[in-house]
Amino acid sequence: IMNAFGLIQIGLILLCTTTTSSLQCNHLPLQQRKVIENSLQLLDRMGKKFPQQCLREKKSFRFPEQVLKPRQKETVKMAIEEIFQHIFYIFSKNLTLAAWDGTALEQFQNGLYQQIEQLEACVIKKQTHYFRSKEVSRLKLKKYFQKIDCFLKDKQHNLCSWEISRAEMRRCLQLIDKVIRKL
Amino acid sequence: GCFLSCRFEDFEAGETEWKGLPGCQNVTRTECDFSSAITKYYDKHHVRIRAERREEVSPWSSIVEMTPYDIAQISPPGVELQSINGAIKIKVSPPEANQVQKMWIDSVSFKYNLVIWENSSNAEFRNRSIFPIDIIDDLAPDTTYCLKVQAIYPVDSKEGLFSPIRCVKTTRKAVNVLFCATNVSVLALNMKFYLHWNNKYKQHVTYNVQYLIAYLKKLYDDYSVKWLNVPGCENITDTQCNFSSIITATSGFFYLRVQAVNEYNKSCLSNEVKVDPLVTNEIGPPAVKVDISDVLLHIQISPPGGSENEVMRDHYDLSYRVLYWKNSSDNEEEIKVKEVKQTIGTISDLAPSTLYCVKVQALSKAYNKSSHFSKEECIKTPGDKILPLIVLATFVTALFAVLLVATPLGFALYQAYNKIKYVFFPSCQPPLNIEGFGGQLFNSPFLSPTEEPIENCCIVETIITEEANQIDFKDYKHSKQSSRDSGNYSNDDDTSGSKVSEETLEKEIV
């Protein structure tokens, strides 16, 4: 019993030290710029040029740009975190029909994952109601990604649906790139 | 309250008509499940209810506003447990796992919070964040632990419901762990990454170093098959591995572990180590060269990792801190600091003929990292040797200039003096032809004329009109004088001359 108690105490101390030492957030803006630059390059490298035959299947998803425009830095960072999470989710699906470069895809996903973890650790989320999903633009963002998800499902994740989604995600990242440089 | 039957209606934002909710028409209960009617989770819905009794209908109730997403709760995740080797292996399946229509479509975004405690009295509850497939190994063997898991949706800070409590007993730890690699640690300098470990077991152990791309742990698939061998660290006997080949500055996190294989082909896996490249890496010291020119000290900094290594400069946003001080015998010299962004720096305000020493460290303010200092480089500022030379040169030049000006000036003055002396104080020499006459001749300036026989006659001048015309008189006097000068002037002696002077005297008195 004494051993277990000691072990539990050590465990708690380790838990505390790991959480405090991971809260160094100064490097986030610089790292984020670099990772997004790299992610855009990887997206391009993943596949070839947008196929001509997929042009007629192109759909307008209407990304809610106002979600990246609010006054508070923290709100924008939370929106960026959500966008990263959704992009990460989309690219974690069954991509065999897309026939993209596996290495580039892995690096892309890993970069996004790192950014998601950093943002989660560093962005202070207020518990007030207005800050949560009750904000209309955040709901619009969720709707936007739901549309893309439904689109992929409807097209059974065929090549064209993947290429259209990839082009759309590229646009998202470019918008985030612009916003980050101003932050 | 509803007496006989109720009718629920729903109005969606964007729609113009109220729709009856299926399964909620003519109900006698005071509650109704209308989930099947809700498809748009992010839109605002209005719900109203009225009671009906045969032909009578109550007015509509006040409208209840709701957005399905906002009020939705995250259901408990599925939990599978396995007690292996003194540890508990846990496998979590996401909420809404088998649902076709999901509220949270991105199930990979869930994070799982585990609460575990010993099944005894006064046990402390431990909170821990776990991956969908994870191992809890900091447990005591042969003990019963109870646990529960909840899903969290981080972006909305939404916490889900806990899974039902499950209890499991840990087994004994396997004994054959002597040859496992221990104290696995990472040392990284200038983006060269090395893994180090220990092994107390000395005989016949080979190692395979493996890595896992971190994001794979976030997925619900079994990632144990996704560990890859680090190139160059397969079947090695050395207790270190250079895994720089798999790392880049933007590659994200990696997990590393060491697989030890003994002579009986039994393998043992070490603990995992997580690597965040730019955070784990340490910046090495830069190199510094100094140069002196007059009163300026030029510092040339070679960035750490060499000038080809652009990666560190780019990703760390490196700057440099220069320390410089006077290296003199008295130790009370203040060390001065200068921060520069470029690889060249200049220090002014130096004292002459002094030995200055410089050392530099590289800094990354963003990552809060600093390197060790470079070697000290010392250089002496040029001293006063030049100054006396300058003074002497100036003196000689000045002297020369003075002489250059003074000599012709002096000469000119001498000439002028001679001229003046000649003009105002001439030393005259008589002409040679009259030299013999002697000095007597030059005593009186007047040559006496030869005497001629003269009549003794006197001229009597009338002076009657004098008093009447004094003015004319003056003129007359003047003319008389003048006529006297030009006219016949006979004087046998000086009497006429004296008469004239008497007359003038008289006239003046009048």
C-alpha cells in the first residue's frame, strides 16, 4: 500500500512538471508561419495539377471568412485551431482513391497535429458562454466542413471529390497564412 | 401541463413554415423524443406545443429556441481493457461510433480523459490524458484499479459523459527485462539528433532504434504496426543512434524507442521518448573573428552549424549577444553587452592602446534558447605611438611654413628700409667737377654780384592815400611787394631792404 501511495505521488509530480514545462508559447507565431508555409508546399507536392475533368464537378462551399476577422487574437486563434482540426480529420480518411504521395501526406498531417497540440496548450479558452460555439460564425465554420464531408461521402471519395477538397483546403490554409502574418 | 394530447411543432431558421414533429403528434406523455426530425445541427430551431382535447385546441405555448449543437452532450466513449505485464492496455472507441449521422463528424478531434484510482479506501483519483490506444504503465503490480473515461471536444471545451466504471487487476511484471534498454534520452545540437541509452546487461545484445510519426497515435487504428526502423540504427551494438535523417525543422513530433534483442532472439522494448525537433534541439556556439581599424572594432560572426546551415537561422530567428570588455591588469572592468541581428557588428567608443576581448552567443528569443559562448577573441586597439609623430610632423610643417613666409617678408622689409633711408636721409656726394672749390664758397648761399657804380639816389614813395583806402592798401601792399620782387631792385646796401620792412611794419600798425 505504501509503495502504491508513493507511486501515485510520483505520478502526480511528474504530471505537474510535464504540464508546466510544456507551457512555453512564445515560439508559436514563428513556428506556425513556418509550418503553414511548409504545409502549403506539401499540399502541392501530394498530387499533380488539378485534373481538367474535375472542373465541372467543382462546387462552391463558401468558406465563412468572417471567422478569421474578429477583434480578439484569442478568438482568431481558436478559429484557426478548429480549422486545423477539421482539415486533419478530412485528410485522415480513406485516401486510396486519391492516389497521393504517402510521405508528403504523412508530413502534412504531422505538421497539422503539432500545431493543434500547441494551440490547445497555449490558447486560453474562456469559459464564458459567448466564447463558445454559440458564436454564429463558429457554427458557420462547422457547417462549411460538414458540407465538404457530405460532398466527399456523396461522391464516395472518388478522385475528383478529393481533388476538389484538396483545392478547397489549400484556400483555407492560404487565408490562415495571411491572417497569421498580421497577428 | 398537457391533459389529453400534445402537438409539437418545429420551425427551423431559414424555413417559413412550422412543421409537425413526427412521433410527437397526439402524445399523452409530457415529453417527446423528436431526434429523428432534427437534421440541421447548427441551425437555430424554434419549438412550440399546444394541447388538444377533441375539438378544442389551446393556444400555442411560448417558443423554445434552441440550436441542437449547443445543447448536445457528448456521449460516453467505448472502453476495452487488457491487463498485460503489470500494465493496463486501454482501447477507446469514439462516441457516436456506429452512428450514420454524427453530431461530431471529426471523431479524431476528441481527446480522452482517464480517471483512475486504486480500488481501496482513501485512494487518490488521478486524471490523465490518453490516446485512443494507450498503455497505463505507472501502476503497482497485483493491484486492482478502477477507471472511467470521458471524451472532450477541445475547441469548444466541451466535456462528455463518463463511461461506466470498470475495474481491472494488474498482473506481475515479467522478470526477463534485464537486457532492456534503459535511460533512453535525446541529445541534439545544431539539428544533429542523437539517442542515448544504457544497458546493464553486457552480453550479446543488439539494438534496433525505431520511430513513430506522432499523429498516428491520434487515430483509432492500431499504430503498433506503424513503427519504423531508423536508417543506420538497425542491429547495432552501440548504445547511441544518430537519427537526424528522419528529422526536419517542420516535421512535427516523433516518438522513439529502442528494441533490444538478446542472444536467444528475445526482444524487449524500451520506454518511448517524444521529440519536438526545434524545442529538443540545442543551439551550439557561434564562431567569432575580430578585426580592428582605427577606433572601430569589427566583429564577424559565423552562425552555429556553419554558414550552410540555414535551417536554424530560419526557424529560430537567431540573434546574437556580444560581450566585450577591456582586458587590463586591474580587474574592475565592466563587461558591456551589445545585441545584434546580423552576423556582423561594430563596436565604437574604444580607448586607444587597450586590449579588448570579445565573446558571442547565439539566441532564439522565440524559443527562449541560448547557446554557449564562443571562444574569446582579443585584439589591441592602436595606441599613442602615432600621436607624437603627428605632433612632430605638424611642428616641422609649421616651422617650414613660417620660414617660407618670413624669409621673403624679411627681405622685402630690408629693401623698403633701404629705400626710405635713401629718400629721407640721403648721403649726398658732390659732383666731381666742382669738388675743388673748397668749403668757403658754400657758406653764403648768395653770390655777390660785381659792384657797379651806382647813383646815390633814393626813391621817395608817397603814402598819402594809405589811410583812405585800407583795403586797397592791403592789395597795394601785396602788389608793391610783388613789384618789388620783380622790378628793379637796386640796393647798394641793405637799406632799401630794411626800409621795406619798416614800411610794412608801419602799415601793419595802422
